[in-house]
Amino acid sequence: MTTADTMMLELPTASETEKRGGCSSPATCSAFRCIVADPPWKYGKWGTPTNRPNNAETIYDLPYPAMSIEEIKALPVAKLAAEDCDLYLWTTQKYLPDAFGVLEAWGFRYCQTLTWCKTPRGTGQGGLYCPTTEFLLLGRKGKMPIKKRVDTTWWNVKRPHNCHSAKPEHFQDVIEAVSDEPRLELFARRKRPGWASWGNEIANDVEMPNTTHHPAAG
């Protein structure tokens, strides 16, 4: 996919989504009030933590196709959002500055930064300080949902077992408690009850047919 591609949104019919276990009707798929996105930010090689001596020097390719910043920005996410919509965008230390531009390109204003704090397990890759955090940016269109406020912006949650870049289900539990339906997960790896999904490892409820880049999990 390039930024020159013409992107068009195509939503499945009610019968199609029911067969695939997604949204139950076109109405629930056309204007989402909550969107979670975990883009496949582009990295080079990655390895294993230094506290695993048997394979500490092993270097691998990323286990999924990545996307450039411009390719991520070009996705027509704004067409999926209701007038009042919260967007939660996952990003990393390296791409934190660029993620603010993605929010803007998708039509959202920045509100807050939530943080996933991981227990250190060796130095591994990264800069002077080994990254043990990932970030979930909250962007918004329109009005904030009327919900009980959460008393923190960070959580120390165990990493999902043996799955590169997977995010803990805990964060979507939190998001469900403070957001309105209908909800959509972009770059999803599995179906989650009550959510529509788009990703290259599952049957999609939302299609973006004019892109040659398959939706990869971030």
C-alpha cells in the first residue's frame, strides 16, 4: 500500500457478519464509538533478552509484515468513527512522537497517554535504557463518554506468553468499562466478544479492499 492508493471502505452485510461471528448488523458496524488500534510499526531485526544465554545472540525478522508511518496514516480510520468516538492507539518508545501524527491524520485530538509497565527481564535491544513500557494514546472526536473515572494511567501487567507484540487483555477490559458501543479493534489477532475486528489473522468485520497491504498485527 502507498499513500497514493485510493482507499474505500466496504462494510459487510448483516448475514455476512453473523456467519463470521462479528457485528450483527450494518448499523453496528458503520459508526464506531470506540476504536483500538495496534499498528505493525516498522522495525528491523529483533532478538532475545540477554538473560537467556542459550540464544541471546539470535536475531530474527519480525514475525509479521510491517507498515511505514505514511502507510499507517493513510488508513481511512476516520470513516469508521462516529461523531463521538474514542481512539486508543498502541505505540512504542521509538514511535511515540510519530503516533501523535497518526492520531491527527485519523481525525482525532490527543487527550491522554496510558502506560503498560513491564517487569524487566534483561537488557535486550533498545537504547541506553532498556524499554520496559509501551504506550496507549487516547484520542477523541466529539464528546467524552459519561463513565466513572479511572484512578490511574499506568498498569504493571504480565506479558502475554510467547507472542511477539501481543497486548494484555487487561487493557481492553479497562477500555470497555469507560467506553460506549459499538467498538472496533484494528490489527486484531483474535475475536473478542462485543467487538468488531480487522486483522490478517482473523475473518474481518470491516474491509478495506483497495489496499494491497494486508492488515498485520502490531
